[in-house]
Amino acid sequence: MAETDVQKLKEVGLNDQAIHDATQVISYFNYINRVADALDVAKEDFVHEWEKSPPK
């Protein structure tokens, strides 16, 4: 992420706190997904792929 990326976020109305919070959440999900992949954690049955239609 570069300063120009931060500037673009500010231009659409995000303040420093919102950018910080979003960065923390996004980073956490990136981290935890890599850990789950490395440990070969099985996907849970109730989680559905975005491309698929929800169960009926």
C-alpha cells in the first residue's frame, strides 16, 4: 500500500481511523486464511462459496 492508495481512500471520505480499522481487519483475515491453508483446515459445511447460489 502506497501513500497514493491512502490518498484515494481519503478522497472518497475515509478518515485515518477508518483506514486504520480497515487495514487491521483485512490484515487479520489475510493472516488467518494463510494459517488455515498451511494447517489444511477443512472448510465448514455451513460456509458457501460466493459463486454458488445459497442453499434453498
